[in-house]
Amino acid sequence: MAFTTIPVLDLSEARSEHTKPAFLKQLRHALLTVGFLYIKGTGIEQDLYDRVCEEGIRFFGLPDEEKLKIEMKNEPSFLGYSRLGNEITAQKADWREQLDLSTPHPVRKPSDPLYHNLLAPNQWPSPHSLPAFRPAFEEYMRQMSAVSTLFTSLIAESLDLPPTAFDRFFDADQQHKLKIVKYPDIGSGVGQGVGPHKDSMLTSYLLQASPHRGLQAQNTTGEWIDCPPIRGTLVVAIGQGLEALTGGVCASTTHRVLSPAAGAGARYSIPFFQGVSYDARFESMEVPEHVRALREDVLESQGGRRDDVEFTFVKGRWNHLGEATLMNRIKSHPDVGEAWYPDLLKQIRAQQAGEEAAKPQAEGEDTSVRTMAPPVARMQTAVEAH
């Protein structure tokens, strides 16, 4: 049976030797059958959740001229503010405005690879306008870095791997990213808050900052399942990096965000994206055969896998994760591409034109994906969303 609800796991149970075995069993089931879950008991105080939600919402109340002082296209790092409708998913504009932040890093040196432009200082809103904003988000990113590291080690243990199995894919000063997102309930673009996609990297953690519904995950039959806000929880999405590394054992689940209903007010969310070294090369891990067999049994019982989004790893296409990530960011933010990466943007547009010309033309032809498991491959990232 395809999943019809999203499981809720209590992370505090993983911190006790008495309850950890049961937690790991629940986690394995969620990874193999859903690829999407809630976690509670993270150790982060509700007060911090509330403060980052309040400060994030306040940011969007700033005058446009204040927000545009830190516009994303000011820098080559893809960190900063994006105007309403300025990001693209599945070649359509997402009806949202947002601020992208990351854990702090210095500016790239000329001798570094071009993709190290992604490692950079943040563009922060003025402390005169929002004095509590930066302290709240720096503390939240610090604590979420620890949560994501712990959770990745638990994923490894749930697959009967050592807890350190993923360590080689992280830098000592690993970059993690965060978005603060507003989905308006009015305007010409209402509908696609974020189009169907799968997250990149390993794991992402969504704090739903307002009571609106809108987030949906797609099960293996193609049905969309609601993921409503639950106070004190984070929604965890398994990324394509984890699916590739585990040879398809961990499911990276297609999901989307629908715009709020007219008159319902704006929806706000704060997703945190666990980073992976941009210098990493993605190869398959040695997941035990009995775990691989469990995943194969799941897919066989569900008649294969049906998605609205293809698995976007292309074997041998990229030498390093950073190259794929940079190209994906240019695709999602062409205004930054025009300002800083015009030659790469030209390549992307030529590729998109070729793909569009190659699409099946027969009306009603089924172009969705049905597979038993994805290939092991290197990484071409999907958009960071929620």
C-alpha cells in the first residue's frame, strides 16, 4: 500500500538506549516507504521556534526598498532576497518571495573553484530595522546544524551502517542553508507556491511558520498527501543525495506547495537544508543486502514508483557536487545568472530548449516516471524549496 499519512517520530527517543532500537525501526520504515516524516523532541526550545517565525514574518513587512538592499542578484553567492515570483521550479515561476541565508563563510579566493562562490557571507537586513533578526537566525542555524548531523547518523544506523557512514561527505566547516519564505494568497501567480520537486543534498527540515496547509507529498501511486502544520515539529524531506548514495534504498519524495486560499492570508515557512561538501563526489555506499531487499519488497508491493518529477541524477555528468549545485541555482535564479554567470545561463537555456523540443507530442501520453529503483549516480541537484 502507498502511504496515505506522514509518520511522526520523536527524536528524544533516539537519545535513550532503552527506546533507541524502536526509534531506529520506525525511522527505517519511514525512509523505505515514505521519504517524508515529522520529527518532534528535537531539543530546540519552542521559544526559539517562535522567535524565528516572528522575526521571519517581520522581515516581509519591511518596505521594498529595504528588502532590495540585500537582493540576491547583488552577489554571486545566491544568498539574499528574492522578489515575488522570481524563482523558477519545473520551468514555472513560484509565487513566493524569500530570503536565503547560510551558515557563515568567507568570500571565495580567486584560486578556488567557481562553485565556491556559493560559500559566502550572508546579506542581512538592517539591524536598525530588525535588531533581533540576525541573533535569532544565527542561533537557529547553529542548533539545526547539530540536529541535522545527529539525524544523519541515525539514518545510517537505521540502515545497519556505522553512525559515521556519511561523515566523509561533510566539510569540517560544513555550509548549511536556510530560507524564509512568504506565499501570498493574492496576485496573478497564485496557485504554484512551489512546483513539484525533490530536494537536493541529504535531508531538509521545514518549520511551518503559520497555520496554513499547502505542503503536500506525493506517494508512489501519484496521489498528493497533505502535510499540515503540527506545532513543535519539523517536516523532514529526504533528498536526492541520500537516495543516490544509498542506491535507491532511501526514498526522495516529490512534494509541492499550494498557494493559500484567497482571503486566508499569507503562508510562511522556514526550511533548513543540510549541506554536503561541494567538493564531494557521489558514489554508492555499501548498504547491506537485507536492507536493499526490504526496499525492493516495498516497491514491488506498490507496483513500482510513480512520480511527477524524474530522478535528476545524471551519471558522470558532474565531477563535483558544487558544479551541479551552481548550475541548478543559475537555473532557478536566472537574474543572478545574467548578472554573474551569463555563459553558464546560456548553456542552461540551450539545454532546456533541446529538452522541450524532444518532449512527446501525443496528447494524453503518460510521461510520468515509473521505476523500481533509481540508478546509482552522481548528483544533479533539485531546487531547494518548501
